[in-house]
Amino acid sequence: MHPEAEIGVFGGTGLYDFASGLTELRMETPYGPPSDKVMVGKVEGRSVAFLPRHARDHSIPPHMINYRANLWVMKELGIRRIIGPCAVGSLQAHIRPGDFVICNQFVDRTSGRRDTFYDGPIATHVSAADPYCPELRELATQCARDLGITVHGEGTVVVIQGPRFSTRAESEWFTSMGWDVINMTQYPECHLARELGICYVSVALITDYDAGVVVDNEAAVTATGIEEILRANSENARRLAMALLRVVPRERSCGCPDALSVARWSA
């Protein structure tokens, strides 16, 4: 019997040392093993489960993450809300490295990922019109402002397959479409949470300008360049996660728990 938790945190690049003193659990799922052991315990007075989506040694690239197993583990632990910090590149000049974006939309440009729990025998169509929890988004935006973090309260993330970065032509196209940031892990992570009726909020950490964004004295994105900015900004991500844990209400007032109720044809 596993201990239960109420809030989950998916650790991304730069956020592996989320909290100390947590109990490690090795869990199995019908979809195979999750990315790593899950760490469960009390943080800021709340029951929290922490799972590094790339594994703690950053050994799993974005296109190889077992997203279904990671989300199933959260469900098995009783998680009702998930905080999903992630590293992103900026597609717009006014969204600068070091800023945070609380995304409200995504565009899926991935391919071949196992992106649903509902492969049959009942056809199930969970709406993705509003993929992120509005209640958590509002709380995250206000917490960031209270902490003095430069935050954009909405934005569209385009999710690419990875592990390669965009060409300049692709990046220019994404920018011309009006999309705000680019990432490799938000899909299907956030939608799988919705399929399970779990609230999900994306806390996007801007690490760089993408390759097609022309900004004076900015070089093309590199993994080492991203790592440098992440080290400088990971403390803000931790502070924001801690602040969110303190203010998230015990009961939910959003529509996320009901996503499945209108997802199937009537008999």
C-alpha cells in the first residue's frame, strides 16, 4: 500500500533538488516503469509527490519519456493537482531569458508519442480546448508576481519532438504564428493529466531565445547555454513551487475533475 499525496511536482531540468527528507518509492504501472523513483512526503505542510521527468541523472531525453507511466503513478498516489515546471525557449522578443510564462495553450508538433490512456474499447474524446487548470494558473501567476519574478500570465507553448532544437526556418514559422514559447515535454504530459481529471499548471522557465528570434547579441540556442541560465533561475522555480504549495486550496473549484464526464458518446 503506497502513501497518498495531494499535489504532484514534475521536476524538469534544474529542479531535481526540490525538497529534502522525502521518502523514495519504486512504483510499477500498467504502462511500464516511470522515469525514476517517486519521492513522497510533507513540503510546506502539504502531502507532495515529486518525480523527475528526465530521471535524476537526466538520462531520459524528451522523446523517450514514459509520460503515461509518470501520470499513472501520480493517479495511484491520489494526486489531484500537478505543478509542471519546464525549460522553454522564447519565440517572441518581449519574452526574455529569466522570465516565467504560465501557459494557457499548447500546439502539438510531436510525433509517435503514446498520448492517451483510452485506446479502447470505448471511444473516449477528452477535450483539450483549455488544457491547463485556470485555478492553478491564476494562483501561479499571482505567486510569481508576489515573489518579484517577471511573469507572463498566459502564453502558447509549441511542443516539438526533440531531441534536436528547431531550425531557424521552423523557429521563424512558430514566431510568425504568434506562439510564445517552445518546449519538448509539455505534450502529452499536460493532456494525460487532463484525461485523469488531474489539474495541471505549466510553469515555463525561459532559458534562451529560439534560433529564429533575432535579438541583438543573442547567439543560437545551445544545451550548455540553457544549463547556465537554468542554474541561475532554478532557485526562483523552487521558490514559486513552494509558494504555490502554501496557497493551493484543499478543494477544487475548476472543471478539471469533470473532463471525462462529457468525453464519451451516449449509448
